[in-house]
Amino acid sequence: MNNTTTDSTPVHGLWSSKLAFVLAATGSAVGLGNIWKFPYVAGENGGGAFVLIYLLCVFSIGLPLMMAEILMGRRGGLSPVRSFSKLAREAGGGQWWRLIGFMGILTGFIILSFYSVVGGWAMAYVKMALSNGFSDIDGEQAGALLGALLGDRDAVVFWHSLFMVITIVIVAAGVKAGLERAVKLFIPALFMLLIGLVIYGAIAGDFERAVSFLFTPDFSKITISNVLNAMGLAFFSLSLGMGAIMMYGAYLPKNTSIPFVSLTVVISDTLVALIAGLAIFPFVFAHGLDAGESVGLVFVTVPLAFSQVTGGAVLLVVFFVLLMFAAITSAISLLEPTVAWAVEKLNTRRIYVAVAIGLAIWGLGLLSALSFNSMNEASLCAGFFAEQAAAGKAVPEMCDGANDLFDFFDKLTSNVMLPLGGLMIALFVGMRMYWRHTREELAIKRVWLFRLWFYMVRYVIPFAIGLIFLNAIGLLPWILELFGLAGTA
Ligand code: PHE
């Protein structure tokens, strides 16, 4: 294969249509982040105010950044590493910008390693639902079933392996082949099923309390770590900050409107997350479960909800099959940038690199898989900071509550690496690229709208992410003091 590319024939081919891109990008965005992560993180962070900050992050940081990533991808036409390199050259910048592409590769690597473990749980749940393992259970039993699965090392490793194999096979075959059809079918189906669950929750669950929990903000409970979690969740859920969307942008035909497709993807992703929250919390409250139930929330609540209805067993199978597909369409987008880069670099067949890289990710994933059973004591943070914590001294923010490797990888990528990647992408597009090039790609007719986007990307986003970071690591008060401004923040 030829490694050089012209505008009309990118190395890796193009999507067949605008719809294909929207579907693929939605497939990447909608996944475990919306259905598994959003509800439990919203629960852990106290609901309403967190959700509001999340939405603010999605629309003020996520949407403009999604446009930035897509425009970089389309103009670069290659894997994120190479697109950075090509666009930096075009704008007279140094090749060190490529490092951001490499950081994206590393980020995708780590995310996929634990993502696959959770994807595996969804598969295990399909099997359990098929054998009717959830009929007539109460809250305690639902929790015990999940506990039994997570505690079973061999089972968790088996399902994690199966999930990785499927992801590798799809990426090796070339992402575009099956993706369009799969997403077109499964995302709407998942959406309908969630809506059905919301309606059922309104009848059988404590809907009122769920709505008020999710949408009544109480800012007195908000801390900087809640804000960091909200921003991290927005990046994770929208697949931003590591080049997944940039990669898909590379396959986008020239004449498609980037603002339009971005808005479509952002709105669909957000709707799915909110609806998932509305589907789950009525049952959480109705059954007296804990809203801060943590990683198990969906896996406990949904079986519980369905176990009470006639035909629930079938619906439960459908639900976890759809969740599994949503996870797979996201997982491919986590692997694709790395594989595309290796194909460009090594000039070799897709299948070899997909298998090699996939195997390495699988290996790293074992650490997450085991952190629920054999390795749950051997946690990084607890190991390093146990004495400090026991003596009642402060431990680093990251280690606060992060008591296993799974959680550590999750926090590291969502709250640090993805926002950092987003910050760098914003700086590149806003400061380095020529204004006329970004204008040409976005083709926004109204000047004020383009300006709004531009100033968001150039100033507001880097500033906001920077501020949240500085605050989270406790440096902001210190800096303010340095400038004699203490007490003003
Ligand atoms: N957005 C995906 C989800 O919500 C996860 C993901 C994160 C995919 C980052 C790609 C990049 O499940």
C-alpha cells in the first residue's frame, strides 16, 4: 500500500456517505460511557449539580472540540499521529506536535484495556439472562449475582478475552465494512429499549425522585473533584481527546458539514446518557438501592427492574446484547487510531498489527480484570499510600477512593489524559493552524458563529481545562497567593 496520500484518496479509504460517518461516530460515542458510566458517576457525585456541570462541559467544551478533531482528521486524512505531523508542517509548526498523537495512542490503549473488561461483564450478563438467572430477584440478590461474577477470576478473564477477540477481528477486517449496518440497527434499538424502560420506570419505579435527583442542582455539595469528574466524563462519553473522532474524521468526505455532524453526534450521545439515567434511577430509589452504588449500578438495577415484568427475561437478553454491541462499536474506535498508525508506519497488513496491538491491550486489561478478585488488595494507591492514609494524612486526590487498578486506569485516562489531549488539540487548532484553513474546513457561513467557535477553541477551552486541572491538583490557591490574590477564589 502506498503511504503517501492525496486529498481525494486517503490511505485508509472513505466513508460511503455523511450518514455513515454520523453512525460510526455515534457508535464510538454511545457506549458503556453513557449507559454504565454516566449513571453511576452521576450517582456518586450527588446528581443534579453534577449533571448540570456535565451538560455545560458537553456543550461548551465537547461540541467545539469535536468540530476541531473532525476538521483535523479530515484535513490530515491519516492516523492522528500522522495528521498532527502533516498539519504541523502545513502550518509551519514543529514535529513535536506529533507527541499529542502518541499520547492519544497510549490513552486509547489504556482505556480499551479496562473497557474490554466491562464489555465482558455485559457479555456474561447476556449468558446469565439467557439461562434465566435473574428471575424473581430482589436488590440484595441482584448485587450478589454481580459480586459472584466479578469475584470469579476465570470468568472475568474469559469474557474480557472474548470481547477483545471480537474487537480485534472487526478492526483487522477494516472498520468500515460492518460498522455502518451494525450501528444503524443497534443504536436506535437500544434507544427504544431505554425509552421503554423509562416509561416502565415512570409506572413502577420512583420516577419523581429520579427526576429530582438528576435535575435539581444543589451546588452546595459541589467540590472541585466533582467538576473534574464531570469534565472527564464528558470527554470519555464523547470519545474526545485521544484521536478516536479525529481518526473517523479522516474518512469523512470533503463536502460534509462538520458543524452539522458534530452537533448530531453530541446531541445523540447526551440524550442516550440522560435517558439511561432516567431509566435506571427510578428503580434505584424504588428498591432502596444506594445511588452511589459505583461500578455495579447498571448491572444491578436493570436485571432487578426487568425481573419484575412479564417477558422481562427476553427484554433483559435484548438489553445486554444491545449494550454489548454499543460497547463493541466504541471499542473499535479505541483501537483504530493505533492500528491505522502502525499500518502507515510499518507498511504491513492490518491483520498483523491489529492482533499484536490487541494482544498487548488484552494483557494490560488483565490487571483490571484481576483487580476485582485476585488483585484487589494489591492496589497501587493503597500500596504506596497506605501508611499515610492510616496515619490520617492526606493522600493525593487521585488515590482518594481509587482503591484498585481498574479505578486508577479509569481516573487517569478520563480525568487527566483525555482532557490534556483535548487541551492540546484546542491549542493546536486555535493557535497553530491557520485561521483560513480552519474556516475552509468548517465552512460556517455566519462569521459570528465561526468566530464564536474559534474563540472558544483558542481561549475558553484551554483556559477552562487548565483552570480545572490547576484547581484539582491544588495549585490554584498557591498561584493566586503568589500574585497576591489569595482569598479571591
Ligand atoms: N465514548 C465511549 C463510550 O461512551 C468510550 C470511548 C472513549 C471511545 C474514548 C473512544 C474514545 O462508551
